[in-house]
Amino acid sequence: MMRAVDVITKKRDGGELSQAEIEFFVRGLTSGEIPDYQIAAWAMAVFFQGMTDRETTDLTLAMARSGDVLDLSDTVAMAVDKHSTGGVGDKVTLVVEPLVAACGVPVGKMSGRGLSFSGGTIDKLESIPGFRTSLSTAEFKRQLREIGVVLTGQSANLAPADGKLYALRDVTGTVSSIPLIASSVMSKKIAGGAQAIVLDVKVGSGAFMPNLAEATRLARAMVAIARRAERRAVALISDMNQPLGHAVGNALEVREAIVALRGGGPDDLREHCLEVAAYLLLLARRARTVKAARVRVSAALDDGRAWEKFRQLVAAQGGEVRAIDEPDRLPTAHLIEEVAAPRGGYLAWVDAREIGMSAVDLGAGRAKKGDPIDHAVGLVIHHQVGDKVQRGQPLFTIHANDAGRLAAARERVLAAHQFSRERVKPLPLFYRVVRSHGK
């Protein structure tokens, strides 16, 4: 008879767990038959000993099958999805999903809420009055079939083993294990019915992966899982040393996404969205090259099809379309203060993590799960690394509903900007592409 302690000991001593041992452990984790202290011990053993690609894939599939697995094969020919490992000002999903759907590629996505400095897509969408983020499986499939795009919260029974394991990792110092992160992400993508996935792996001060080596390890682990699980995947390793775009905060980011969908917005956000969307078309076999895919998605953004698809999405999920047509109807903060640059020079550093944490302190995010958020508050960062800024020029704008929090954010965000007398190179948008298939 298999025992949890034997599985723990084998991994502690550097052994490779069999598929049967992993499935036994995940079943016990899900049912509650294996107590928390043994699960925590096993997670720590994995943290120190690691896992092979085969073990990590077996863990992923076992967690995916621990609850509902959404089969979309009776709804669309191929379901594509994207996942970001989390960042500051990352409103890419709001632009990319309708953009890809406008090109005829169905996108069914289940997103999470924000935690700590990393914003959540569901929180952003709930800035739109009436927008429903909880759909039944039948509603999910019907909407995907009818308009080709769905953006909803994760089902409570989607990879429940992952939810239980993550809760223990969060309090046992094992969150940063590459196999456990990779299996956590991919189990939810597979359970959600995705057959082709673009993984946006963030690296830098405002990301959970602080350096390129760690981000590359995570990217390779996730695409290895995809390959073994017979899914198509590409990982784009992208910069998160400064916020993406200008807006940080829920309604503020929705406004910026609306501008981007209408063909405007910050250059870095537009470029990032076009690249991610192009790879989704490539994985869906709707283009032979990234260059050809870029032509298609650029056209859909510029001619208004992506914007119309976003309007369809909002209407289908009960959102007030007038609020996106007239973004001033979205939640607005009572206190808005523009802060000037205290000196001139080239911007050498715009610390994404500090800006993200400042937005959380204003009320835009959560210190812990379940905390309420204020959709109206946040920051608009007017410049990026490499920009030349004159003294007295607007540096950032604070949107707050509390004078004390506004004052604290002013000091913290000022300190997050560092200047240089010498010219500074702009940061790259992307560092590396990791693929699971030949293309």
C-alpha cells in the first residue's frame, strides 16, 4: 500500500517520483486524506530537490484532473489562451483577447484576481458597471461559440488541488519553486480547455521572476509541460522593471486599454499587445509567420474590429457598454494630483514594484486574498526609462480617495523615479522567445 511519508522521503532524497506516486499524492491532497503537514513537507522536498520535466507534467495533469476539465472541442475547432505571470500596469489581456477574436480565433479565458503588487484582469473588468465575471460552463461555451471571446473568473472547481497546494505554499516559503509554479499555471490552463497558449513571462523588479535566468527556467518548464501534454505553447519573456503603459489601477487601466483598442495609447502597450496577439494567431495556424500574423492583428486594431469585439464582450457579459463608449462614466477618484519632476535629466529607473505597491496602498490592490479594492484609485506614470524629463514637467498623477494615502503615495512614487545626467537606453519590451514546437 502506498504511503504519503514514503513519497515525501523519496523526493527528499532526490528520487524521481512515478506517475502513480504523484497521482496518489494529488488525490490525497484533494480529498483531505493527506494532512497539511505532509503536503507542506512534500512541497519543501520539491523546493530543494526539484522535478524532472516528466514529473512536472504528471503533477500538472493530475492537478488539472482533480476537478472539472472544460472540453471545448464541441464548441470551437481550437481554443487559444494567454497567461501573464503578473506585473504592474499589465492590461494586455483586455486588448489582446478581443483583438485575436476579431481575427477569427476564438479565445476563452479564465483569469484571476490581483494579489500584492500584481493587478488582476477580473478586478479591472469589474470596474465596468454590471460586468459579470462568473459564468456557468454552459454560458461560457455559448458565448465562445456566438462571439468568439469570453473573459471570466476561474471556476471554484477548476484544478482544486492547485488551490489547496498554493495556499500551503504561500505560508511555507515554497512559492518560488519553478516546478510548482509551472504546474500551477499549466494545470489551470489545461483544465480551462486551452489547446494553444502564449505565456507572457515577466522579469524584473515588478515581476515574481527577478532575473532573466529564473524567468527562462520557468518559461522552459512551462513549454516542456505543454509539449508533453500535447498542447502548443510559446513563452515570451518580457520586461517588468517599469510599468507597462502609463496607467496602474483598475478603472485607469480599463481607460488605457480602451484607448489602445481605438488605435491609440502608449507605444509600448500597443507593441506588446501586437506581439502577443501575433503569436496566438501563429499557434492557431492562422498565419505562417509572426510577421504575417503581425500584419493581420495590426489591421484588426487599426480598422476598429478589435474595439467592436470588446464592445460585444462587455455587452454579452452584462456590462454597461455606454461606460466604455464614454470612459468618464467609469469609477473616478475624488482626489487627483499631478506631481512635477523635482529635477531634470534622463530617467534611469522607474521601479515597477514600488509603483505597484503604492497603488495597492492607495486601495487599488490587495495585501491579502479577500481584501476589498477601490476601482477608481491608482497612478498614471507619464515617463519611461530613457526619457528626457525637464524639471517641473509632469512626472506622474495620483488618483486617490484619501488625503493621507495620497501624500504617502507622492513620496513613495517620487523615490521610485531615479534620474541620470547621462543619456540612458530605453528598456527592451521582450528578451527571449521559448517555443514548444518547431515554429
